[in-house]
Amino acid sequence: MDLCNLSVIRALMAEAGISFRKEFGQNFLTNRLIPEDIADGCADDADRLVIEIGPGIGCLTQELAIRYRRVVAVEIDRGLIPVLEKTLAEYDNVTVINDDIMKIDLAALVERYAEGRPVSVCANLPYYITTPILMRLLESGVRFSTITVMVQNEVAQRLAAKAGSSDYGAITAVLGYYGTVRRLFKVPAGCFIPMPKVDSAVVRIDLFGEPKYKPVDEKLFRELIRAAFEMRRKTLVNAVSAHMPQLTKTKIAEALRAIGKDENIRGEKLSTEEFVLLSNELAK
Ligand code: SAM
């Protein structure tokens, strides 16, 4: 069954008495090459657990099931569960869970299904909640090896941006703490039903096994990044002192000089490593 075929999608949904739910960001893939390519790019070897977020009617899930040892797909929409039972019936390495990825106990899920193997995440993400989902995965304490997600193209550019570029933002600087990000390929809006307004792209995050940079005070490091990007057009000294009153302009300027940076620099020019160095300097 080609789950990217429009007639198949419509027939399965009509049979289940459901329609696309905008509030769940439902834009299903209609070009079968895309789920194949996403699944190919998701990880380097087969012997792992892959957690899929939002399987929809299961087009990507099938491709993951063929390539990887174990797949657990978490779908929020109860109406899709009977459809998935049908479309995934022949794959005995797939488990579908009806839950919200923002609420599910990820550590318990991994403990139960990974059996000590590496864990990857793969998804055509619901766009209304892209960043919160990514942050939840990264902050969960679970050691994922890769996270491969389709997001809006504009967001993909931001996630994979280099320090100093116009796309570089707080999320880019935070991501650099967890791993390296690559933009794999672009997917035109016409490859989905309903058709979204913008193009999408797939990004893969390869997470560091051990943190590459270690902030002395992680809370301060995160606050510093948030504050630095809160007022993009201001210098880092002005933006940070406005949002973190405990840090005076003089102290921030001194810390910048100590790490070899100009005191008039803007936050978007600092790499993740430099934010770590700066926060360590400020923590002294
Ligand atoms: N994987 C399918 C595909 O590529 O055609 C569907 C992708 S669609 C963009 C996003 C999917 O995520 C939908 O099935 C939607 O119901 C589901 N979803 C939305 N919010 C969710 C959440 N918080 N937890 C789990 N699934 C969610």
C-alpha cells in the first residue's frame, strides 16, 4: 500500500471517519521518495531504536520499520490509531503509542524499548510546536544519538546557521551545545496534503556523546544566550545587562575582553563555544 498516494490517504481517512486536523499540524507526505530519503538519513546503522513523533497514517513509519531494528511511534491523534493498526499490521517491530510527545515519559519509553541500543528520533514534525519538541528532546536527559526532523525551511536554516549569519539565533547557539546540525535536503510545499504555505527541509542533529563544551553554570549559560538574542540589534553588553540586572555593563564588558572579544560585539557573532567561555568568565 503506497501511503503517499492521495487516493489511498483519502480512502483510509474516509474509512476511519476522520479528516485533517489543523490543530495537530497535520500535513501528510504525498511523495513516497521523501519518507524513503528521511529514513535513509536518520541514522548510520540499523541496530537501534527509532522513536517517531507523529506517524500520521504511517508512511515514514513503514520506511523506518524496514531499515531499523525497533520503531516506536508516538501519535497524539486518537482518530489515527485504527488507521495505523491497519497500515502497520505487517511490521512486527513497530509499536504505536497514543500520547503527546510533550507529556510522555521519554526516559521510561527508552528504558522499555531500547534494550541498551542507541536511540534515534525521526519525524515530520508538526510545525506549530517544532522548537518546544526539540528542546524537550534535548533537555530530557536521554542520550539520543541522532535527531532527524522535517521542519519549515526557514527554521531549518536557523537551526543549521553559522555564527554571525543573519539566520543565527538563540536556538542555534543552544543546539551547538548538544551536537552538530546538518541540513540534509529541501522538500517543496507541493509534497504535502494539505499543502502548507512554505517549503520544508530535513535537518539531522548528531548529538555529542560527551558534551564538547562545559559551562560551569548551565543556568547562567542558557540565560545569557536568551538575553543576548532578546534584543538582536543591541550590543551584547546592552542586551544582557537589560535582561540580567545582576550583571553590570562593566562586568560583561570585562568578561568579553577576557575571552578576546570586542565589548561592542553583538550576540549573533558569538559561537556556542564562545558563549560557554563568556558564561564561565561571568560565573567567576
Ligand atoms: N508522519 C506523517 C507524514 O509525514 O505524512 C505525518 C506528519 S504531520 C506533519 C505531524 C503529525 O504529528 C500528525 O500525525 C499529528 O497528529 C502528530 N502530532 C501533532 N502534535 C503531536 C504531539 N504533541 N505528540 C505526538 N504527535 C503529534
